[in-house]
Amino acid sequence: MAYLEHRPVGPAEALDELLAGNERFVTGTRIHPHQDAEHRSVVAAAQRPFAVVFGCSDSRLAAEIIFDRGLGDLFVVRTAGHIVGAEVTASIEYGVVVLGAPLVVVLGHDTCGAIQATHAALSGTRLPGRDLGAIVERVAPSIEDARSRQITDDEGVAGVHIQHTIDTITAPGTELAEAVAAGRCDVVGMFYRLADGRITVTVSGAAPADH
């Protein structure tokens, strides 16, 4: 099956595929792979994504578009501010352990509403809605860490939050941590700029950053 034959088999190859796709997206040379009727029929029988992408729910952060990929290529998990809960951890583990994806991406972006809302809440602003506090509670440790290190720029704060997310999903004892230790997959952090569409790798590999 060509779909499986040409699938990236390791983390480095998977990362190269994603970055190449993003470059096509940025330069307006997308090839829209795996989006035709024939491929749709192929993946109806089985999926074998080469990457798990865990990103923010922001409507401008559609992974299949910004990485120029198609059906069956990416296993996508999204929450506001890429906050982590049991359902998220289980979903990522499914993509790695069951589907065999060799790469996990934590994808953040600039002007993130969840980060902005957390900044506001920590400054005493009352948030609309009953349940937004759950987002603030999960993002607050990242904001407080950034403040303690005098990191104030948008990309820098987002980078701290991306690292916190990676630390959470690869905590000792998790299936993902075991998969990384065994060399079956790797975890990287990426930052996306809304205006130009460009991806920057902020965390290479799952080793915790020096805080």
C-alpha cells in the first residue's frame, strides 16, 4: 500500500515532512497531498498517521492546512491553549502506542487567547463564562514561570507554555515518556505565527528545558 510505503518511519523524517509542508504553505506552493478520492478510499480501511499534533483550538491553527498534509497523515488533538487533561494524554498515547506515530508535536501560536485570558485573570480581570477558569488554572503555572524569569514577549511566553505542556505529557511514568525513552517516538515544540504562517521549532526533543 503506497500510503504506508511512503510514510515517514522515524521522528527526524516525520519532522522534515512537517517543516517541508509548512514551507509550501508559507510560499503558496502547496501540493495538497492525500486529499483525493482514491486516497480517501485507502484510509477508510486503516489509518497510520506519521505525527500526533497537539495544538490550540484557535480556528486559524488547522494542522492539515499549515503543514500541507491530507487524510490519514496527522492525528490531531486540540484544546484551548493546548491545556492537558486525562483525555488529552490518552488521545496522544493512542496516536503513539496504538497507531505508531513516531513524532508528537506541541503546537502553540502568537496572540493566544488562552494565554491572554490567563494574563488578565492573574491581573484581577473577571472572565466571562462559567468554565473559563479551568483554562486559566492550567495555563497559570506557565505564565507565572515566565514572569519569574522576566519573559514578557509573546513568543517567549508561548515558548514557556509549550515547554510546560511537553513536560506534562512526558512526565515520568506516562506511556509517552516510556515511548520516548525506548526511542519509538520523539516530542518537539513548535510556535506558529498567524500573520506569515511560519513555524519555528522551539523545543527539539523531549528533554526538559533548564528553568
